[in-house]
Amino acid sequence: MPGNSFGKAFVVTTWGESHGKALGAVIDGCPPRLPLRELDIQEELDRRRPKKSAISTSRREPDKVEILSGVFEGTTTGTPILLIIYNKDADSRAYKAIKDLFRPGHGDITYQKKYGIRDYRGGGRASGRETAARVAAGAVAGIVLDQEGIKARAYTLELAGVRAQHVDFEAVDRNPFFAPDLDAAGRMEEKIKEIKASGNSAGGIVEVRVDGCPPGLGEPVFDKLDADLAKALMSIGAVKAVEIGVGLEAARLLGSECNDEITPEGFLTNRSGGILAGVSNGDEIVVRAAVKPIPSIEIEQKTIDIHSMSTTISVKGRHDVSAIPRIVPVCEAMVRLVIVDHLLRQRTI
Amino acid sequence: MPGNSFGKAFVVTTWGESHGKALGAVIDGCPPRLPLRELDIQEELDRRRPKKSAISTSRREPDKVEILSGVFEGTTTGTPILLIIYNKDADSRAYKAIKDLFRPGHGDITYQKKYGIRDYRGGGRASGRETAARVAAGAVAGIVLDQEGIKARAYTLELAGVRAQHVDFEAVDRNPFFAPDLDAAGRMEEKIKEIKASGNSAGGIVEVRVDGCPPGLGEPVFDKLDADLAKALMSIGAVKAVEIGVGLEAARLLGSECNDEITPEGFLTNRSGGILAGVSNGDEIVVRAAVKPIPSIEIEQKTIDIHSMSTTISVKGRHDVSAIPRIVPVCEAMVRLVIVDHLLRQRTI
Amino acid sequence: MPGNSFGKAFVVTTWGESHGKALGAVIDGCPPRLPLRELDIQEELDRRRPKKSAISTSRREPDKVEILSGVFEGTTTGTPILLIIYNKDADSRAYKAIKDLFRPGHGDITYQKKYGIRDYRGGGRASGRETAARVAAGAVAGIVLDQEGIKARAYTLELAGVRAQHVDFEAVDRNPFFAPDLDAAGRMEEKIKEIKASGNSAGGIVEVRVDGCPPGLGEPVFDKLDADLAKALMSIGAVKAVEIGVGLEAARLLGSECNDEITPEGFLTNRSGGILAGVSNGDEIVVRAAVKPIPSIEIEQKTIDIHSMSTTISVKGRHDVSAIPRIVPVCEAMVRLVIVDHLLRQRTI
Amino acid sequence: MPGNSFGKAFVVTTWGESHGKALGAVIDGCPPRLPLRELDIQEELDRRRPKKSAISTSRREPDKVEILSGVFEGTTTGTPILLIIYNKDADSRAYKAIKDLFRPGHGDITYQKKYGIRDYRGGGRASGRETAARVAAGAVAGIVLDQEGIKARAYTLELAGVRAQHVDFEAVDRNPFFAPDLDAAGRMEEKIKEIKASGNSAGGIVEVRVDGCPPGLGEPVFDKLDADLAKALMSIGAVKAVEIGVGLEAARLLGSECNDEITPEGFLTNRSGGILAGVSNGDEIVVRAAVKPIPSIEIEQKTIDIHSMSTTISVKGRHDVSAIPRIVPVCEAMVRLVIVDHLLRQRTI
């Protein structure tokens, strides 16, 4: 039973390997009569592409998206939308050297055990490259949300231990780390350079806020809005923790410190992160994802080969120092997919 | 589009309100030819029931489970298993007083906005009582897992700021908090008494470990094992954060500190929490859920009524001080449901 | 991967065996704020119950339905509705004699091969009795449809070779065969008596018409309205063929004889049965199900036992001569479930 | 809630419009380690392509399929398989003339009412061309079935009133109608020429047989094997009736004429069509689909335009006289998809 689809009303199925011919997504359930251009999707994809920065890989994919179905004369028709991105710069030679090795922290070993076969080139299906398809689908979701006045925005709250001290949405697209604090962005850059020089890698925290979400989205009991958000974010390769509102801190608060008091004008605080009993309360939705460091590092590590023989590995190839910032638009896309799915589901009530 | 079902191969649908006639679950997809007695399920339910302790509510439900279908002469037949628990001690009078009020931190307001109607008695469907059905279903899942030598165990890692200093599985069922550390359990009791006296409530952290899980479980891309675990735990009412392995800490580690090196004998560490690229690696699975304090507190809080008029509320009724310990078997049950579902799904490959 | 649920937006899961403690259904996705009483469901169930007639079994189940959840003060709340019917008159003694035999035409042999175990009492899960749960769920669907002015009505078009010559809806509930033609009903009775006397059984054809269905229901490509209707009807035990509109006859018509010409006032004919390209066209929906004879007959037949030894069988027990008329409300219920599911699904567009 | 996916374990999602850039399918859940070449799929597609015959359209699509993912070095990897067919010969000019008209018997009017927009070119998503994607996916399913020794074969039992008198599988691919009887094929050709000359169109009956299907496939209650077969075939545009085994005739048989007696060597007859109580019995599976005549005919018909004004239409364009023979491989593909899906589902038991 496969798991490459997400959503129940706005269903996204992604396909494609890192070094295969192409990758993409099918969106089934996108409402008809929406304006949709490749350009709208391309803009989001361009945000995900590696920028010239201390942090990025040297792989330079143009990531040019094409819409092959579901849009007629610039408008969605209600039929499935196929988004395709052809792989151009797939240099698999570097991977030949490690085709018989299991890289620590990677899915090499688990895919091999699961399927008895794996496309080792660039991580195959387990590659971060798969997330380009999610971003493309998230861009389409964004157009549905725009029509409803809903806006999801992600940014880097923390990178390599450097935390943003405030959230300025204007700043986010003005630094290569999608930090909402330009000062912090500067310090992030310093820190990342240092880590890179040492052949190591770093993690961080991405926060996503959803503005304008109407109350009532989310389904009891299992398909709670926060449950689906948790799944959405945890389904991104490098994510190891998900928080809603006060998140982990909730464990240490007293009831009086954690509840949001209610007035006719609205909630006095937003510790809940905009979700109560799994259903949106009309307040801003706030979620966070903790991102682990990129597992491919130059520092030598113990590992085994496919014959279970002991060896060591030092991954050189083309790798980012951190999944941040590229993961930021991916988190944003996943949150959009959840919100749009529940928005459509709520219409059946 | 409803959300009261969980799983794709081992599908659990729960139904029932806190103060309705009954609640329960249908399990569709349980393999045939397994021994299953009501007694096996009852034992798990009894663990979830409020014990005589500083922490618990005064509601005394016997929570007697009955199997109405799917079992013939003590053996599962492969057909749907209906589990039912009749509500006995449902005193709804206390709730009349608050039927027109929205309790801060509760789903009262969001259910009202979602459906335009709500069963206000005892929280209705949003009540923690719904989780009895999950525990019952989880007990059935446990029987499937037993046959495969897989064991999921949950315990209270932290309560009201008091953290267990070590994990002794023997200790877990020997204190009313399911703490794996008897010393910590003692301090938890002190702390909880103090908070109760002040009319407040407390949160904590539950950890679940799965021993004996074979490698290969979990489906790329969206139905990753950790993604489904995150959803499973976040779908429990009070949970505000979910962590896998090192969890949130991953954000601050370097790659060399976060990867698990591999040897022919296995992984040298288990920072990954037993899951790589969404697929189990054969190591112990480790997940944590952060639980918020019970929102119903005696301390007066600002709120509104259903006519949007300002008022205050002080919840007396029968309420626990913390969702811990009752939530502990619920977390265990949800983890079991995820594992058994993926175990069956893996068989199709 | 289980198959006891039907629908995507209005999801019905049935459970229970013929001679188990109870049987019933969970409905997940029923819209909130609808009036719903047990009485409304009971009326439909009573139509399905064996009447005092030439055709019926001697089993006399009161089939008393109870609503255990999802309804508060007479109104649906949007949460799952549990319908339960306790089995009262389950005399399993007659089945002991055949517990090691496979009855020709029955699921005994296939269930045994599928699961390696079966509840042989009264056919277990494969019994026609399971359809009581469908009728109960269909009654709830009927209340949603009523609100939209949609009406689904089933009747016996043909029984034991006797065909109704016209359709008079008034007649349907005025004869024990649900025939829409009282003359035909009389001849059906004659024919059935004759067949019964010979220890044999008979089949027939049920037709269902849906009046008031708006255009636009049905999803391309696979979830076409007619595809889901075909599945719904074919999922009823005894059904061996399903037709939409002109049905089988379409194979022999010319295009000019099969198309429905269109005028500003509507279609000139309704050969399509109200569905074009899988989507309702606003005209009356017309479907038919061919029902095979009850396989349990007194006439001796060759069979084998569970040890594959040759033997013969003559089924006495309590059996109807035909699945008609009891299957008629079941067909109606299944059609209602399809229509209400697509009605809700269409709202997401 | 969309409907462009089929299956639960072997999930096929099709996408694409008749005159769009491309069409295709994603297969999620194909087992790993199977040999799969584009050539295998191409062969099946070539069978579906219009041949030089009395019956076929003048559109000449090469229908060249490409595999873009899920296959590594000629072997399936367990990840989604994307199949794509670029549209080459899409001359939409002929459709401009009818873009404001609703063709009788077509989905023009229902798609317009459903979505408020439609891609009128060549029928858009409702075109028979969509079935190329099904045939491609069915070819992949066929490879899984081959490994299990299961073979599904379709043929034309009847065309324009001419019925095959016997079934000779050798004959099927030796005549342009996929008739299993060369004499009948000759008479079909005569009949079709005659109908074509009169500007009319014809229907027929396709039969599919599955050889080697193990007992035990099919899920009670709703996902019966015959229920899913009925849905699968009825989801093909032109199909108006589906029969299993004796089919419609079952309505007129007596129990003793309809049951299949059982001996240690197997069933004495196969009236059931290989399915009992929704579960395969190990015998040959036999299903039939009744196909209506192509609705696009030259004979003038009454219709309306999108402004509801009365007019007439005589469709010239490039149209087949009958959906047969092109629909034959489509029926075969749909049956394969059902069988492979249930084969994988049965493994979870």
C-alpha cells in the first residue's frame, strides 16, 4: 500500500527520482475556474532553488516546471493537473563510488531493506529533490488559498543555533536564509561558513504562520488540523520534531499559563497556535519544524557496505551544509496543502 | 469528508460521545486466526482508567468493553471487530451550567463554529473519553504485534516539570503516573498535589519506545513511518509537539553529532529514533509527545458565551489535574496502530 | 486491506455477523443539524423484514435499531453515527449440521479459502442479514437527500420470470413483492408458490429510479456516478448484473437510437439513464440489478466437505425462495448512499 | 473530492486531456524488482491504436509511451511509476465549430454543468483517449499478474448485433475486431461498413476472462471482487451494463440451474463467473461489458447550445463507428487493475 499521495479533497501525488528523467506531481481535486499559469508555480520553485550562498550545493537545476494537463486557456478545469520538471543537471558519476555503501543518516540502508533494490543515484526517491514537486503543488494550493484570503508564510526561526530575535516578514526574502531578522541572518552566515569549513553540517528550525484561516477547519478525531500539519511537516525528510503554538513548552506550563482567554474581540493570547481540539479557531496558525543537519558530511564516519562489511565514508559530492533555507518553501508548501485540503473538506458539512 | 478513521490496512474508526449512550471502535483489517478475548482489551482499558491518586477525576466509569463482531469462538475471523463500551456514570448536570459558555483551551468554540451545533455534555466527541476507544483498538493491535515480537511501551518522561532520570520499565506500572523512575514518581506526586491545591493544572511529556520493529516499515513519501507517528500522537487532544529520536535537539546538533554511524553489528547510536528517510531501520523506535495542561481549571478565566457576551469561568466539575497519566496508554495505543498498519502494508511489497 | 467501508464523503462502515451478538453501521460524514430519529430508520428496516408471504423465511428478527452516537437532542451533530441492531432470534443449531460442508452458490468455500476460518452460523458475515445495516445507513442518507428534494425508489421489475408491465409507485408498497404492478404481483405469487413447492428458488430484477438528482454529480474518471452505482449494487450478495438506462440493450442499438436528443426543455428521451460521461445530467437516474436465485435449496446438490470429500447437500433451514423482495430496500439504500456521497463531494468543487 | 485514482494497493491515477500536451498515469504501489520495459507497455498500447479498418477514426497518434520514474536499470524500484504519452496529432480545429454546442450522448453538457468550464477540444478529459493511460497502466499490472500465472484476456463477444459463436483465443489478434471467431469477424465487418455508410454508429459486448486467479481475492462487504470489477468496467465511458458469470440471465434461472455443484475436482459448472460472495473461487473469472454506440454520428440530431438555444448537430470530424475494438484492451486493462489490486490486498491477511 503506497504512500505517495497526500490529502483527501485536494490530493497531491508526487513521483520521480533525483537523477531520473523527470519528477513532478499530479493534483487531483483542484477546483475549476481558477487562473493558473506556469509562471505562478515557477516563482515558488525559484525560491527553493539553491542561491549563491555559503550554504548551497553546486548542482544547478533550472527546475523549469510545465503544466501538462488540467488547465485550459489559463484556467483550471477541475481535472487533474500534471506538473512536470525535467531533470537536466543529473551528474550521477559521483554516486557510483557510493552505490555499494550506506551513508549514515540517509535512507540508503532502509530503502535497501524495504525494497531489496534502490536507485542509489542522488538518493533516488529519498532525495530532497523530491520536494520540488511538493513546492510546485503547494504553489497551486496557494492560488486557491489566495482566493479565500488565506496566506501561509514560512521562515527560518533558527539556523545552526542562531535564532531570529523578531519576525519581520519583509526581511524574509531579503536574505539567503529566509530569516525574518536581517541581523540574525548575518550571524547565520558566519556560523554556516565556519561549519562548512570544518566539513560538518547544521540544522535549524522553520516556523510557518497561516494568516486568515477561517474557524472550523480540521476534522475530529484523527484528521485534526494539527495532526495533519504534524504529518505534513514530519513527512519532509530532515524534520525530527513538530510543534503547534507553544509546542514543547506546553509540557512545562500551568493551565492558567497555557489557555488562551476569550473576549468578544477574540483570544487574548495565541498559545494554542490557532487550533483547539484539532479545529482552527480563526486565530493565526503557528507551527514549527525542527530540521536535522544534512547527513552527508566530509568528516569521516563509520559505515558498512551492502555486503555488511565495515568501512568508512567521507561524503564529498554536491551537498548543502543545511537543509535550510531550501526546506523553508517546502514547509510552506506542505502547510498550504493541509489548509487547502481541509478548506475543501469543510465545504461538505 | 470525515476524519474518524485511522490507518489504511488496519483501519480503526471510533465513534461515540462522552455522555452519549456508548462509545467504541470498529477495526477493519485485523488479520484472521488470532486469539482475541475481551479480557485482553479490558486489561489495557483498566490501565487508562483513573486510579485513586492525587491526579484523577472523580468520574468512575467501569469502562467494560464488549466485542460484538469479528470474533468467532475466541478467534478473529478477518471481518470487522466492533468494540463497544457503554457509558454508565454520565452525569451531565454539571455541564448544563456551561452549555452556553466556551471554556478556554477547549474545543467548545471550534466545534460550535465548525458544525453550528455541539453536544456540550462532557465535551461530547472532543472529550478525552473518546480515547478509551483508541486504547481498546490499540489492545487488538498489540495482539498482532505480539505475534511478530514487536512491543510498544509508553511512560511518563516528565510531569509538571519533574523529569524521570532513567528508564526502568519495571517501575512504570508500579506508580500511578506511569513514570519509569520511582523517585521521580514521588516528586511528581508532590508537585501535582501542590498544583491541584492552587486550582491549576499541569502538562508533561510521554515517551513511547517500540522494540523489535523490523526494518523496512514506512512508506515514502508522505506516509513515512515518522510522519504517521506524528499524526497519530498529534491527533490526541492535548498533544502540542511530537519528537522522533533526538527530536527538537536535532536543530542544534552538527551532522557529526546527529548521524548514527553504522557497523556490521548495527548502529552505534540511535539519534534517528529508529527511522531513516521515513522507514524503520530495525533499531528501537523512540517518539515523544508534549502534553499541555488540562484546560479546565478552577482559576477564573475570561471567556464569552454563545451570544459573544463577555463573562468569566471557573471550571469545577470532575477534572483531572493533568492528562497524564491517562494519556500514557493512549499514546501507546496510537503508536501500536501505526506500527501494525505499516506492518500489514509492508506485506504488499 | 479491508473493504467494509463505502463512500468517500458520507462513509458507511458495516460490521456484524448473521448469528453474532449484533450488527450495525458507523456513518462518518453525515452533515450536522439534520433531524434524525430511530423511528425514521426503523421504518426502512421494517420494509426489509420478512413479511408473511409465500416467499419469506421463518426467522423473525425484530430488527430494532438504536442510535448510539452522533445525534444530540434529535439532531445530527456531524460526528459519527453508530447504528446497532442486536440479534435476537439467532438459532444456530441448524447450522451445526453444515459447518463442515460448503453449500453450492454460497461464500462458505471462498471465505474458508480466503481467511482459513469462517463463522459458519447463518453465513456469518456473508449473510444477507448484513444488508440490514446497509438499509439502516441508507435511511440516514435518505434524510439528507430529502432535504435536497432527491428521492430514490426501488421496486421489483421482474420476479421468477414474471415482469411488471408498468410502473405505478403507489402499488409498490401494496404487495409483498414490491412490484409496481398489482397484476404482476399476483402472478409472481403464483409462480413463487410453485417454485417453493418444488424445493427450488428464483431470481429477478430490481429497478431503482432517482428523481430530483441535480446535474453535475459524479467524478471523472474512475468515480463516475454510474461506476459507483454499479459497484454499490454489485456489492449486494446476490446481484450478478447491473444496467444503467438502456443497459445491455445499448449493445444492439444504433447511435441514432441510443442518443438522447436535447432541447431547451430537456432531453427528449432518457436512454442514458440520467448519466452522461459518468456525471448526472439532471434527468431521472435509472439503474437495474439482476438478482440470482437463493442458492440454499432443498433439491439435492453435489458438494464437498472441508476435507474435500464428496457428498451431497439438501438445505432445509429457514430460507427465502428469493432474495426479492427483501433485497429491494437494500438496492434502494445502496443507491442512496452513492447519491448522497456524490452530492457532498460535489460541494468541494 | 476527486475521482481520478483507482485501486487501494496498486493505485493508478490518470491525467490528461484529449487535445492537451500529454496524458498518462502514475502507478503507486507497484511491487519492486519486476522487469519493466517501455516496450512491454508499448505493445499493449499498439493493440488499442486504431487499425486500418472499416471502423476506425482517421486520427493517427503514435501513442509512444515513456517511463519517467520508478524504474531503475530496467527494474521496478517500488516507487511511483510515471507513464507519459505526448499528444502529437491533436488537430483541434474541427472542435471550434462545436465548442458552443452540446453533443447528444456526450459529456459536454454534464461537464459544463459540473465545472462551469470545459476543455471542449476532442472531448477533453471525457475523451476515449484518456483510456490510453489505463491501457498503459494495465500493461504494468499485467507484468505483476504474469509472475503469478494469472492471465486476463478480453475479446469482442458481439458487435453491431453480430455475435461470436465460439471463443478461440488464437483468433482474437488475427482480426481487426478482436473477435474470437473469424467467421463472425467477417460478418462484423460487413455490418459495420453498412452502418458507417448510413452515418450511424454501433455498440457491442466485450467479454473478459481471467485464467489462473487464485481463490480468496476480493474483500467483503463493499469491495467484493465483482463489485470492483463492475465499477472498473462501468468507469469506461461507453459501458452501460456489466455482467458477472451468467449475468442478467441469473434473474430467470432457478436455484438448481444457477448454482455450481462442487466436487473434489472442482466446480461442475461456472455460472458464478468464478466469484462467490464477492471472493474468487479459483475458477475462471468471466465478466462482460455492454458498450453503447459512439454518440458522435453524422445523422442530424436535435441539441442546444451553451445559451440553451435550440439547434441541430451532425458530427463529422474523426470518429470511430464503434468503441469496439479499441475498448477491448481497455476492458482487459481495467480487469487487470482490479485483480492485481486485490492480489496485493490479500497479502495483508
